[in-house]
Amino acid sequence: MKHKRKILLSGISAALFGLLIVLLRFVDVQETGAGGTSIGLSHLNGFFFELTGVNMLWYDITDWLGIAAILTAFVFAVAGLAQLIKRRSFLKVDKEIRCLGGLYLLVIGLYCLFEKVIINYRPVLMPGCLHPEASFPSSHTMIVCVIMGSAAMLLHRYIRQKALCRVLAAACCIIIAVTVVGRLIAGVHWLTDIIGGLLISAALLALYSEMID
């Protein structure tokens, strides 16, 4: 039953992500974005954007947290490489690490996909940019949630000290929470961009949890 729940959670999250894309493309679409770009669910997104405004300090803070997530992924990549060199076989690398590599590749693939298949653009022009940037889903939210969420799943498998494990797991959760809230109030994404990032992250993490179990 536990495995079925994880698969169901992944499927529901992915389905809601797809539904959100449909809503953004066809419901309440108006030219309210930067440079007259269109955004779906414009009244909801516009209301939240007016509520938060733009705060570049929080944008910078969440950028630094993104770097922390990338460094975390690098640590696991080095651990996997060390196992590969020592054991001389990819199949002898821990299953958790192999699946993690696949998860990272999937995230990179989704990032590249939505840079080409643009659902909507940012509500503001970023400093130094002449044209609006793709905004959906929030790739920053997706990357941090997936990397730190998967890291939290693996801590107890590689760290024997329970106290340290709890501290690091709490740090992962704090980084995720601050990133999501910070990205919301930074004003560089629409509300639905963040929701989209959370939904696709939930789908990927539930799938990863099922794979390593």
C-alpha cells in the first residue's frame, strides 16, 4: 500500500501540473506581464503580484540558497564517482546514487524543455535583460526542492549519527521553505510559477522515493 500511495501521489501531482498548464494557456489570459506579455489566470496572478511587489533582496537570498543546493548535488555526484572508481562497475554504485543521477538528469531535461516551450514570462524585466524571460515553472523552486528533498531522504542511509542527521534534515527543510517563500515575495515569478514548481517537484520526489525503496 505504501508503494501505491507514492505512485498515486506522483501521478496526481503530475496531473495537477498538466492541468495548471492548461489553465494558464486558456483561462483568464490577459496581457499583463512585462512588455505586454500574456499570462493566464491573470486576476489571481496580478492580485498576488500587486500584494508582494518586487524585492530583489529576497531574489538574491534565494539565489544563494540555490547555490547551496547545487553544492549538495555536487557532493552526491562526487560520492557516486568515488564508488564507481572503487567498485569498477556502474551497477555496483549504490542504487540510491544511481537513481539520484537519473533524477538530476530529469530535472535538467525539464529545465531545458520549459526554456523552449514557454508557458508564460516573468512579471518583470530582470536587470540587464532587454526581453522578458521564461517563468513557468519556477526552475529555481524545482531545483532546490528536488535536490534538498532527495538529500533529506538519503541522510539516514549515509550518516550514522542520528543527531547530525536530524540537524541536516532540518537544514534541508529550512532551505526549501525559505526558497519557496522568498521566491514568492521576491516578485520575479507569478504565483502559479511557484505552484507549478512545487507540483513537479512533488511528482519527481514521490517517484524517486518509490524507486529507492
